[in-house]
Amino acid sequence: MHWWLFFLVLPCAWAQDALLPDATITPEPSVSEKWNLFTAETLSPFTLAASGFNATVSQATRSAPLYGKHPWRDWAFPKRVGASLGDIVSQNFFSDFLLASVFHEDTRYVRMGPKRKTWTRLGYAVSRAVITRTDSGDPTFNTANVLGSAMSAGLSNAYYPSVSRTASVSLTNFGTSIAGAGFANLMPELGPDVGQWLKKHLPFHH
């Protein structure tokens, strides 16, 4: 088994196990259930993986937060990982727990499923960054995610280096957080399908 296949199969299998069928999603989640969603997302191994990926991209492109050009001089790369982890955790906290509770929004992702066309599913998944449901199940603007992304971007000024504490950096973080939330929905939407395909076609699943 090639190492890259492991990283391909693992997230698809995780998405397949983690996502409940749409019909089993309970209405009107309680505050404690929203807290559990926040902790489950935050403690997922993919949170650390995403932090490492973000830090690698940031280091390679020399983009904010600017801790230094050399990855290991003055611990630049580990600091980038820590900053990215702080961004992800704070956005999860604000969006999926605090603001979701305040605005009575249910930010859990409800999968459209393979009965619909792929392009429809792709558009639906990405749109959930700005559209969600109320606790009672009605569609609504995703205030929790949009405002939570803004709050997370503002909080980053508490731990970013001084050179990166600018309005443009905060606005960039805000935009990329919203976009990232939409594209992250592609894993629970399409991951189970990919996982099923891999199990059928790759020899180490037989």
C-alpha cells in the first residue's frame, strides 16, 4: 500500500463513518449538542492535519502570519502551525457553539446524497458556508459562520506577529475562512461515495 493511498482512504473512510444519514439528524439541537459538535470537530485529527497544511502553504508562499522566511529559525514553522490551529479552533468555537446557540442555528452539515447530480451537490456543499438551518429546520442565512469567521479573524490579532496585525490580513482571513468552510463540506458530501468506490476497486480492501 503506497503511503499516499493511506492519506486518500483515511479521510474518506472517516467521512463515511462520521456522517449520519439525513433522516437520523435530530431537530432542535440543544446547547450541549452544539458544544459536542465543537469539541468533536476540534479534537478530530484532521484539525491538526489542516493546521499543518495551512502552515506549509503559508511558509511556502511567505504569506501571513509572517513569522520568518526560514522554517526553523526562531521556530517560524511551528509558530505558523500554532497560529493556524488557533484560527481553526476559534472559528469552530464561535461558529458551531457560541453564535449557533445565540442565533438558534443548526450548523450541522446535512448531506444531499448520491441521488442528486454531482454539480448540484458541489454547489450545495459550498453554499452551506452562507446558508444553514434554524434549530427548527428552516433555511436561513448562516450568521453563525459568517460572523464567527469575522470574530476569529479579529481574535487572530492577539497572537499574530505585529507585522501581520493589519486590516488587510484580517479581511483575507475572514474571506478564506468562509470559503474554507464551504469547501470543507465537500468531504462529508462526497467522502462516503469516494470511500465506497475505493473499497470496491482497491485490492487492499478485499
